[in-house]
Amino acid sequence: MNKFFNYTDVKELIPKKPLTANKYDFGNILLIGGEPGFEGAIMLSAESALKSGAGIINIFCLSSNVQNILEKRPEYMVLSKVDDLKKFLEKKITIIAGPGTTNYSRLNEILEIIYNDETNLILDAACIEIVKSKKFSSLPIITPHEGEAAKLLEINVEEISNKREYYAQKISDKYGVITVLKGYETIITDGNKIYICKDGDSSLAFAGSGDILAGLIGSFLAQGTKDIDSCLLGVSLHAYSATNSKLKRGLTANELIDLIRKNLNQ
């Protein structure tokens, strides 16, 4: 595929839905996050995953958030105790860690329990920082904006802005990850190949946009799409849905999620 791409180029990657399939065939997702004051972030990520076709949504959060989430979405399974995560042992799951987090202190403990060679892992927000101290047997996907990328490399944000391709590849090389460097013309790279999305504009510049993207990539990954392909499809569908909304101002997170579902079904 060409270095520059848009949604039309990758639309064929949308996971198929066989007539005889069941919920387990469409993936088991565990979302970790939603700290006090940021509960909306994990809800948006979960909603994005659900409405893009994921089969099962689990949320691990503080006990104080459990009832609130269940009242809004009774189809989610909501957990608050680390011991509850043992049920995921020996299961293939996709973990989306980070939406609504300001630190990753509990993530190490959680991954010690449930991470294995078949685990798909997406790291967002504060949880991106774990790649500095932990190596993984398979390539995690990280979704930094320029500020988070600068923090990973301990350089100024301006340097990232001026050489986005170079530093995206440098992050992937240094930490052994697939990097989705968000921003205008989002970049996807595993350190070797590099792709640049031509869809998208500033209509995506609102709180919750990145949480939706993490959920979308995780959903496609859970449904069996390959890692890079999940990023290509997630990034471009996310951007295409915003651009084609014709709402240059005032697009909201929930509106974007519904547009994504609509475009997936066309």
C-alpha cells in the first residue's frame, strides 16, 4: 500500500460478519481507566468499540464508578477488583489501557495477571509511559499526541511537530511498539513501514476524540484484523467520519461515534 492513504484505500479491511458467528468471534475487550473526573473517557472508548462491532466489552475501573457505568450501559461487564481479572487467564483478549488515566501505577500489577503472548495491547494517555520500563512479547500499539510523544523521547513538542515522521519512527524503534502519532495527517509506523492518513481536519479537535480512536482500533484488533491494518482502518474511519460530517465546528464525541457506525454499515 502507498505511504499516503485514506479510508477508501483501506475500507476492504472492515472485518466480515459471518452469518453463524457469535459474540466471542467478534472479540473480548478489556478497558482499563476512568479515574475520578475522567470517567467519560473510558465510556467513550467503550462506546466506540461497541458500536464498531466488538462482541464483549469489559471495563476495569474504581468501585465508585461501577454502578454509574452499568446504569448507562447494562451490556457492559464492569469490574473493580484485581482478583476479578483472573477470569481472563488463558483467554485471548484485547486490552485498551489508558482512557481517563493520569498515571499507570496499577497497570503493571494488572498486566502481571492477564498479559500473555496472545494479548492485544493498546496504550493510550498516561498508560503510554509504561513502555519506558516494560518490554512486551508482542508489539503494543501506542496512541500518543505530540505532547506525549515528546515526553517519551524527552524532547520539546516543537521538535516533534517539525519532524513528525522521523520521531514517530524513532519511538517505534526505541520502544518496540506500533506508534500512532495523532494530529493533522496522523502517522502510523512500526519502525519500518510508515503510513500517513490524508483524511481528517480540525473538526476532530475536541475532548474525547482520542478515546474514540483507541476504542476503534481496539475493536478491529479484537475482531481479528491485523495490528497495522487495525490502525490504518481505525485512524482513517475516525478521520473520514469527522471530515464528512460537514460540521467544521461543534462536532461532539457521541455524534462522531454514531457517524462511525453509520459509515461502517454503508
